[in-house]
Amino acid sequence: MSTKKNALVTGAGGFIGHHLVKDLVSKGYKVRGADIKWPEYGVSAAHDFVIADLRSERNCREATRGMDEVYHLAADMGGIGYITAFHAEIATNNTLINTHMLRAARASGVKRFLFSSSACVYPQALQTSADVAPLSEEDAWPADPEEGYGLEKLYMEKLCQYYMEDHGLETRVVRFHNVYGPLGTYSGGREKAPAAICRKVALAQDGGFIDIWGDGQQTRSFMYVDDCVHGIYRIMQSDYRSPLNLGTDELVSVDELVDIVCAISGKSLQKRHDVSKPQGVRGRNSDNSRLRVVLGWEPRIPLREGLAPTYRWIRECLAIEALEGATVAAE
């Protein structure tokens, strides 16, 4: 009889989910992926991949059947432009996905359930300065999260707590801080800042311009996807039941982020700032103090080191797109 654990990764067609599936398979798990779409880049390593709309509780029950662990990453989300423009749609879709997944996990006898939350749950009043103090887990309350996306994430955190207290479902909650890396969306409106900047730099002519949303002084910390995947697994296997930050505390401004990508590319570009565009909170950084205590570990890959393969991958994708476009035009 097999001793392999069965794991479900929701959002397996997305960026982090795609990497997580591969990591779990390498650890000996039998993995089922579930998403409304196939992976955008590459083929999933999942043993079984279910195409399903997880807003349906019936679909969630079918996906969770026979699973020991659920890594719940599925969400309607995107970059700052997207999450500030579609509050109703995002909050509705994610509330349905999240509540139905929790109910299904309990009904299916799942042993552990990990929910991917976000640093967007933190109060906006604590993020008004570019020189922001790192945000610790207890800072989430009293609540004043980002509208739509942040609010539904915070509500789901509490719902996980209630299901653990009332029904004995072992839940884990991870608060992501700006994940980036290869195989992530880099165009179309849902991309995050690192991918968008890599795309813009790759497309720009040396000595030209790059357009930046905001004044460029807004700050963030960014975590490479390999660190993210390692952290997810460690948190799932830990005995810690409250939300945990998962990010780096390497705070940089958007202008500094552009400078790093330009240095990687070997290009010299002039910045053009557009303060009419959405730019989110002024500053956000992760306090990893509790993560270090709980796991004896924290994300370690420096931003410069992680951006190099990210930039190369996006540059190569754009080159392929250009070649395919030229081929179609010539036909």
C-alpha cells in the first residue's frame, strides 16, 4: 500500500501554484492540480490536473476527494491596476472560491488546509511612508485592509480560524509579500511590478525611456518564487496555527527596482513617472521575526539574484512573441 501523501494544489495553473506542484512532486507527493485554466507556461508536473471553476462547491468537493493536504492558492488577482479596478468582481469570486474550498475540505476529511493570504490585509494607515516599519502579524488588527482583495483575504483568514476552532480542521495561513520569478504573468494587466518592469526594460531601446507608475519612491519588498515555495511547505508542515508573513525584508523603491533590472539588462534608460496611475500604499515591508522563530528559516535569495533569471526568461518570451508575430505577418 502506498505511503505517499495526496495533495491538492488549487490555482495550479497559476504562477506560484505551477512551481509548488513541481516541488511537491519532487518530495514524493501524489499531486492533483486544479484551476480554471491550464498553466500559461509549460506543462504541469501534477499527476492529475482538473479543469474546474472553483466558485462551485460541487467542483471543490470533487477536487478535494481523497486528499490529505490542500494548498489553496486559487484566487482572482493581479497587479495593482487590476485589484484597484475590480473590487466587486474580485471580492465575489474569491469569497465563493474560498468558502466552498473550506467546506469541501472539511467534508472530504482533509487533514491540513493551507490558505494563501496577502500582505494586502495590513492597515493602510500603517503604510503611508516609503520608509515604512516592517509589518508584523498582529498589525492586521484593528483592520483597515486594501479594499476588495485585501478585505476578502482578511475575512478568509478568520474563516480558517473558525473552521479549526469549530470543526477541528487544521488550517495554516501564509501572508505573501510580492512574489516574482520565471513563469509568472508579465503582460495583459494582471502582472506584478517586477514582471512589468522586466518587460518594459526588455522592450526598450538602450538610451531610451521607461514609463513608471507613480513617482517611483513607493517601496516594497519582493520574494523570489523558490523561497516562496520552500516557505509554503515549511509552514504547512509546522505546528503554527496563526497567520505568518512570508517575504523578505529587503526594502527597495520602485525606482531602485528599475535600476536593478536595467543593470541586469546592460541598458541605460531614462525614467518617466506617471503619478496618475495606481501605485497602492506608499510603503510595505515584511517583519520576519516570527517566521524565523517558528521555522528557523526565512527567504534568503537577494532581489538582484532572483531578478536575473526572471529578466532573462521574460526577455526570451518576448523574443519568441516577436518572431512569431513576424512569421504571421509574412504569411
